[in-house]
Amino acid sequence: MSAQPVPPVPSSAVPQDAVAAIPERNVVDQAPKGEVVLKITDLCVRFPSDEGPVNAVQDLTYEARLGRTLAIVGESGSGKSVSSMAVLGLHNPKRSSITGSILLDGTEIVGADEATLRKLRSNTAAMIFQDPLSALHPFYKVGNQIAEAYLAHNSVSKDVARKRAVEMLELVGIPNPQRRAKQFPHEFSGGMRQRAMIALGLVNNPKLLIADEPTTALDVTVQAQILDLVKSLQREFGSAVILITHDLGVVAEVSDDILVMYAGRAVERGLAKDVLARPQHPYTHALLQSLPSASEDSDQLQTIKGTPPSLVNLPSGCSFHPRCTARDRVPGDACATALPDLRVSSPGRQIRCHLANPEQVLAQEGAS
Ligand code: SF4
């Protein structure tokens, strides 16, 4: 394959103001602690399409631990939401092919029947979505929806369930929860709906909470409040949290660990603090370069050249190679012909890249 022109490398340094927001505990807490509640091994998710099979997720392996927040990051179509929906068995088995293993609190999800999945949903793992207006039922009062979720997993009276719903609304900071419980979702503001979704997700005290872009539709002030809420509820409930986002500012704010995905595959894993401060994969580096920084003088936003590839026709070799500014630092045409393995690049860090000395190369690129 002929070499494509290498676009100019952004010269700004990785924004440190975002990294500084991560709690200091990450610096000393090098070894992940907490019981593993989710273990995903070699997960592949495919969907049929008129153009051919869509390889939405390939060879994905990771784990989530109680008390820790794992951020899954990547552009649209990177596989982050598809893989997380698979954890709750939300893909139609007739319209998808799922292989590999998803062990949720010791139960295998791949191939599990609907009764098993129903038992685990909400009770062991729950999901909060980007758009609570479409996730909450518009015809049912908010309190009733939370109470129903509680009744589905607990042998209690309707009265007890209703009290629990009000308690949950109070816990997530909704003022006058008694009155609010009797209202419909459309009577709530965007921020309050998101809080109600979180109350619904946590009502059964699940071990795992998956938050799919929970703050994307909210303004910055409400976004900060929701992130603070997720953090404090995690401390209270001790759950594992998986945060799906394309916003590295959000990652810096709340995450312990990070998994960066590109074109359906993991490309970098490690402690959030380390990865954000010293990315080793060119894609992570490019994502960070394109983060707006309050300390930058430039009025131009950096972007990653090109677009994510089609998941039906992935590029040969490394899927990122058509957009990668570092590929000419790898000898020969390995980037265009050989898919790199996800390998340990330094203690606690894995990358999927052929670069032998990625930090050095990316530091030079950032400085050029
Ligand atoms: Fe870039 Fe090559 Fe590394 Fe892929 S393998 S990220 S193309 S340097």
C-alpha cells in the first residue's frame, strides 16, 4: 500500500489542567483494588447489514472493580456503547452475534436466557442513558417507575416501594421528593430527569452502574453537579462504575481507570491519571491534543484528521493507520499490513501499537 501524506502534528502539549483535576489517590494507588464484578474476555459483537457484517466490537478484554470508575472513551462508532449494552444482554440475539465471555458477578451473560438477564438487570447491574426523556416512560409517574424497579427485585409492599422511591429521589438531590415522585418525566428539567434516572439505576443498589454519556445533553453547571452526584453515590454504595464518554474532561474529573477504544477494539488501557498525563497510543495522544485547554492562546481547536473507519470494511493492519501521524516512525509497512496486539507497554499499561518507544515518539511529536 502506498504511503499517505502525514498530516502536520499538533504542537500543543497535552492539556495539564484536565489531568490536574484527577484525585491524588490515583498517583499512589498503582494496583487496582476492589473485587472484580465484571470480567469481559475476548468479546466480539457483530450485526448483519446490507453491506456485510458490522464488526462493532472485536477481541475486547477488560474488568471493572467495586469502588472504582472505569472510563471507556472513543469517538462515535468505537464500540463503547455496544460493548456496554452487551453487559446487560440488551442486544437482540436474533439480530446480533456475540462471542467471548461476559462474567457479571460470576454469571455468564453471553448466551444467558431472558430470565437470568432480568434477574441481573437493575439488581446486579444498571445503566443510565444519555437521554433520560426517552429512557423514562412518558406515561408513568417518576416515583412509580422507581418503585416498580424496586418491586421487581424485592418482596415488599407497594407502600414500602413508594417510600423507597421517594428516598432515592431525595438521595439524588431532588427537592421536595414527595411531590416530585407524583410527577411525570416531562415535568422535570433535564438535570432533574438525569438525577431521576440515576435514582432508578441505583434503587436496587447494583454492584455495577453503567453511565452512557450521562452528562452530554446537560449544560456545564448541571454536568458538574451530576458528576459530583455519581462520585458521591459511588462512595456511598461502593459500586463499580463504567462511564462511557467521548469527553476527556469528564474522564479527568471522575475516573480511576481508562480504556480507549477505536474502531471496535481497545487501543490503550491504564490508570486514568497516567494515561492522560502520558498517553502512549497515537490515538489517545490525538484525542488529548484535540481537547480545548483554558491555558492555550490559540483560537483554533485541534482536530484528528480524517474520520473513523467503516466497521464493515476496516482498514488493513492497524485500524488507525490512515489517520496516524506517527506511523512513519514504525519501520516498513507494518502499520498498514499487520494488526498490532494489545501488549503491556509499561507497568499497568497496555497499548495496541507497533511503536517500540511510544512515549518518546509522542513527546517528540508534541514538541515539533
Ligand atoms: Fe500509528 Fe502504527 Fe501505532 Fe497504529 S500501529 S497507532 S498506525 S504507529
